[in-house]
Amino acid sequence: MAKERKETPLNKQYNQIKAKYPGALLLFRVGDFYETFGEDAIRASKILGIVLTRRNNGGSHEELAGFPHHSLDNYLPKLVRAGERVAICDQLEDPATAKGIVKRGVTELVTPGVSLNDNVLDVRRNNYLAAVHVGDDDVYGVAFLDISTGEFMTSQGNAAYVDKMLQGFSPAEVLFCKKHKQEFNQLFGGKYHTFQLEDWCFGYDYGYDQLITHFQTATLKGFGIENLPMGIIAAGVILHYLRETEHKEVSHISRVTRLEEEKYVWLDRFTVRNLELVFPQQEGGVPLIQILDQTVTPMGARLLRKWVVLPLKEKLPIEERLNTVEHYLNHEDFHDAVTQYLKHIGDLERLISKVAVRRINPRELVQLKKSLKQIGPIKELLAGLVQEEKKVKAGKTSGSAYAVLNKYADQLNPCSFLIDEIETKLRDDAPVLSNQGRMIKSGVDSDLDELHAISYEGKDYLLKLQNREIERTGIGSLKIAYNRVFGYYLEVTHAHQNKVPADWIRKQTLVNAERYITPELKEYEEKILNAEDKISTIEFRIFSELMLTAAEYVGTIQQNALVISTLDALGSFATIARKNNYVKPVITEGKELDIKDGRHAVIEQQLPLGETYVPNDLYLDDTTQQIIIITGPNMAGKSALLRQTALIVLMAQMGSYVPAKAASIGLVDKIFTRVGASDNLSRGESTFMVEMTETASILNNLSDRSLVLMDEIGRGTSTYDGVSIAWAITEYLHSQPEYRPKTLFATHYHELNQLADDFPRIKNFNVAVKEVDNKVIFLRKLKPGGSAHSFGIHVAQIAGMPQPIVLRASEIMHHLEKDHVTEAHKKRVKEIPKNNFQLSIFEPADPRLEELKEKLTLVDVNTLSPIEALLKLNEFQKIIKK
Ligand SMILES: Nc1ncnc2c1ncn2[C@@H]1O[C@H](COP(=O)(O)OP(=O)(O)OP(=O)(O)O)[C@@H](O)[C@H]1O
């Protein structure tokens, strides 16, 4: 908070307002400027690059920085993007008529998560505000709101679920309770702009009350969230925060939906990151969304983003999407026609939200009309298909493209009345500001037309007057101009001073010129200004009426926007399928995953010119081939294969065609990914420990329809430990009585190939390479069978390692292989009792587990160095071996 300033009346007012918005940067309107003081000024000048000045304030110095009020749209986004909460304090009365100090108040508190400003928002992305309620017993509430579109969702689940949701929606700001600061930071901290609220805002009754008051309902049953107490609290906090931030007109938030965990594939956060669904892992990388997004409307782009992080797991809605994509592909003319209409649709969702919050400007209302004009023709196009359907009689089954498109046709509302209203009243070239006139068409209001005529004639008269005076005085450069202080005046340069007639009255002297008025000029000025004042009032009234009419359509237009965004997102799938040669996957309720000639959607687009991606078949099921151990040298393409498999499954379940020749996808409900520890080295965490805890979390959350990707698990420790752990995990995955999760395990440990000898559903594959003249050629083909050794040395050679080192490494490897990979060694590993999980760390009744648990709780993973982690592991192993 700013230091107390010397108490002039203005300072007193400032201090009072500032105290009401702790933590916010206060933009204080003084005349034509927004000023900041003290700490605020220091921050603002740094972020905005504006001049910081100091002034003497009762003996001490005070910093101040400001900018002209009309630059607010430029500066505000910069402050908000820098994570500032900005309180905009305006003059609430006309300074010219105010008695004493002008009344001021905060008209909006703009925070990263609550913004309607086009310059802050990214059109292709939602801007979510999230609230997290840290509940008891590992149940947390989480709610999301995009105030710019009105989308409001809530849910509850365990910490991992909330973390995953936060990661998927990447909110611009997260609210949580002050009391739970430590817990929040431990679980989700560090990644988001956050704001802490008082404990009392997180009460169930308070939240419930907030919601029913906002939606004007007696209960929450209609929203399907009645049984989500933690979710209700989180959603209530969001509504509370809107009031705190002076967002009172929010009727466009017309419902709160339940984010149904059961409807979507569970992607653990490593999967979202590792598969680079929406963000690249490294700067310059390409996420999947960038390949898939061919949408042409902002709503379509935002919806697609959601689909990518929330793939479906029920057959029917997936097939609805796939069938519609197929229809687009089979009817290119239809697809083209829909796309052409879509291209002319602006951001319907955000435009109608601005209507609801009464912030739409005349130009945007014209845009809204233009966008709505496309709805009718699209509806007709879709409805036209129904006739076609009757002909082909193919649309009887629910989920068929005809049935789906017909449903969309029904849901679209052309909003003809609203379009007519705007069309007849608002000029197409209406300005941005609603107080500048020239908004309303002639013929709408007879008084307005009359006033326009008076103003026009008046101006015409002034032009004649100017010409007449030029002739009379001989001053060729004489001109009549206008400003807000003097009204209309005659301006004469000093050079012509001597020609000025005596009946002109001098008003102002400038450096080069003198300004005069005449009684005749003033007479017409009054007529014109009078008329213009009245014009402005009438135009504003008509515009406000139009805005009210549009406000009646909020729900209808939101519905239109949803259909339009769906048509657009599905059209995008069709475009990309056509362009990149994808195929329609077959979705089954079975457990088989059968991919023929599968490719990696992103890598295949990035290969150097002339190179083509080598496709591969992949089969997994729960009876014959549940786990595949993939060996092969570095760089062979193991990781690519793992990822492409997951991407194909996910794309299919999003409703997209997939990069393959054929794909039959037995529905997957969870995808887990773990990549060997070395990837995390740069984050300086105790990598092996992290790897193990994360792997453990996979093993504890498995389901029968899970797909597990393990990439070089165990490589963060010594070879023997690594092999042992990888071995144990694989055995475990195979031996679960209830679950048979389909697993791809890429590894350098060819020792793991022995597993296939003893476990019927484990199969060995390798990514083939060919050795020619002691060099490795990558074939990138997945072949049955294990690989003998890892070729790491050859890769070192390719990478330019000095020849003596390569030769010496070959010698050592040869020696080690002779010594260790003997039949006797293989036997040793095989002879270890298998499936003996009663003795394993997973057995809860084991007293060693209790000891281990106790030790583990004392470990602070975040502060452990890799060496310390290994020592700890050694200690734990000793306990287990007791
Ligand atoms: N099927 C393929 N067709 C063409 N290029 C491929 C294919 N698979 C992988 N690649 C290329 O090879 C590179 C290395 O692949 P990848 O990272 O999957 O190898 P890896 O076997 O997992 O290696 P490491 O063991 O070192 O992690 C990829 O970045 C990609 O450019």
C-alpha cells in the first residue's frame, strides 16, 4: 500500500480509495490523466516504461507516474499481463459542474483472470479465472470462469485431479484461501498468478447462496452440481470475487456446468506435458494443437483447445464427431460452403458477453449483426441435408452425421428480429464511441432527422459565412474552426492583422495567429451545438434500446456460438484429415488397440524435406499382447513410437481422424506417461526419487482400460537398480488380478527381454537398425523380438565423439557383455521368485512398509540432491531386504 500522503482533500480521497483495494495498483484519474503514486508508480513506470518523477510531499519525497486517459487501452493490458491487479478509479461526476472535490470511485478492478479488454484477451484462447478450495480428506473443489464468454464450470476431486484440471485449462489467475497458502503452494504453486481470499469466503452455505442468488433458482439441482460440496464452494468464491472486482453486470453467466470427470479420458499431468498436447516442452517446439487447429472462428479455436485436453471416453459422442468429420470429407462442397460462412463470423461469444455487461460499442454491435447474418444460411444448409437424408435413408441411427447435423440445425437461431433491428437503426460505419454521433441511420427518428438538418444547414451556413468574410476582408487564408473552449471562431495569421474588420471581437492570441468571434457566428454556433447535443442524446437513447434488445438474445446467441464452434472444430478435423491423409478410426468397446501404419502427427510434419516418416503397426490387447517391451538403440525412434500410439488414441477419442492406414481403438479411459529421470535434470530435482514417486502414482491409479507409456524408467539410477525396478514394475503390471493395462515400455535394458519368456502377455519388439560397415542405419521399423545390445556407442560415434574414445568404449562393452550377459546371469534373474507381491512394498500389512512409510514421510523431495536420493534409496533397500 502506498505510504500515507500529506492530507489535502485530494490525497485524503486517494488514501481512502487505495485502502479499499489492497494489493491492487490504483490508476487514479486526475483531469485527463491516470496517475499512480508511491510503490504503484515505481511498478507502473517499470512495466510501462513511463517516466517516474518525484515530488516533494510535506518534507518527504513521493514517486508519481501517469499517462493520458486515452492511452488506457494500450497500458492496461501491459499491466495485467505483468500479473498486476489494476483498480481503475474514475471521476464519477463532471469536474466542470462538481462542487468541491470531484467524486471518484473504482469502476473496475481488472485482474489477470477477470478481463473483458480485447487487448488483454487472446482471441484463440479462453481466459480463465480459477478458484481452488482445499477441502478435507484429499477432496478439493475447483471452478473455472471465463468472464469474456460466460463459461462457468465446477468440479471436485483429489489433488492430482485438480492439478490436471489446472494444467489443462491454464487459468490466468487462481484464487485460494489465505489459510491454505502453504498447502496450495506445495500442491499447485509456482505456475499461476494467484490471489488469496479470506477464510469466510470459502463456506459451503455462503457459496450455495451466492450461486442460487446469481442464477435466481431455489436449488442447484438443475445444474447437476448439488452433490459437489467442494465444487460449490469454489464456484461461490468465483462469484464473490466478481463482486469484489466491481463486475456486477454478469447476466451472461447463465449456468454453471459440472466438469464431469467420468466423461473424459484421464490424462495425468505428465501426459499433457510429455505428449505436448497444448504447450511445447521446449521453446520453438510444436504442440499437437498447432497441427490440429485449422479453425476459422475464435470460438472454434477455443473449443478445439478444450477438446484436445479433454478427450472423450464414451463411444456415442466420439462417433457423432467422427461421423460429422466424415460427412465433411465426403461432401467437400458442403464443407467449403460452411467454412465460407464461418469465416465471416466474428467472436459471437465475446460480443454477446459485452452486450450482457453493457460494454458493447456501436462498431461491435454492427459486427454482431454481420456475424448473426451467417447463422440463417448455415441453418438452411444443415436443414437441407435432412432432405438428402430422406433420399439416402442413412440417417436413422443416432450418431449418424445426418442426425447430428440435423440436431445442430434445430439448435441454431437466425435471430432475424435482432438483425433487422440493428440493420434498420445502426449505420454500418458506426464509430467506436457511442457519444460521438453518426451512429443512427436517417428515417429512424423524425426528431433526430430534423436536428441533423439543422446541424447540417448550420455548418453549411458557416461555410458561406467564411467565404463571404474572405471576400470582404481579402484574407485568403481565413478559416472558421472549432474548439471546446471557445466554440466556433475565425482564425487569422498575424501577417493579415491589419485587414481584420472592426466588428470582429478578439478572443485569443496565439504565436502565429489571432482568434475572433462575431455575433453572427455565435448565433449559428448555438443553433449547431444545441442540435448536436440533442442529436447525441437521441442517438445514445436509440443505441441503448438496441443494446437492451440484444441483451434479450444472450442465451440464444450463446447457444448459436456453441453450435458454430462445434461445426468449426469438426471442420478443422476434416481439413487436417484431408491435408495430412488421416483415416477414420473404428471405436470399439473392446480392449484391442490395433493400429496399422501409424505415424506421429507432429514429427511427420517437421521432417526435413525429402524425408518421410516411417509408419509402424502396433497391436495391444488384454489377452495376448498386453505389454510390449521395446528395445533399440538411442535415436531409433522408441519414444516417437510410444508417443504416436498415445496421440493416435487421444486424437481418435477427441473425434478426429488419425495418422494411420487403419486404426481400431478399444476405448481407453486413462493415459499415463513416465519418461526416464534424465529429462528432469535441468529442474534440479532429486530426479530418481521424483521418477519413482511418479511411477508409484501411476501404479496406484490404474484401470482396466488404461494405456501406460513408460519410457526408460529406471535410467536415473545404477544399471542394476534400474533393471530391477523396471523389471518389478513390468511384472506388477502383468500380474494385477483386476487390471490388465495396456503398456508400452521403451528401454535400453535388453535384460528385460527375458520377461517375455515367463509372462504370456509380455512381448518383445525392437526398433530395427541395420549395421553397415560398422555404422548404424536407422530403419525405424518395429520388429518382433528383442535387440541384443544398445548401439549407444554407435550413436556416440555419429554425434562426433573422438575415434579413440569410441574404440575404447567398444572394447569395454565387449568385455562387460562377455562377463555379465551369460546364461548364468540370465538364470539368476529368472530364478528370483515372481509375482511375489505379498513380500513387495505394495503389501500394506508388512511391518517393513510401516518403517519405510515413516522414513519416506521425513524425506523432503524438493531439497534432496541426486546423491542424497541415492543414499536414501540404499537405506530403503536395506529395510526391504531385512
Ligand atoms: N518412424 C519414424 N520415421 C522417421 N523419423 C523418425 C521416426 N521415429 C523417430 N524418428 C526421428 O528420430 C528421432 C529420434 O527418435 P526417438 O527420440 O523416438 O528415439 P529413441 O529411440 O527414443 O531415442 P533415445 O533412446 O535416445 O531416447 C526423432 O526425433 C525423429 O525425428
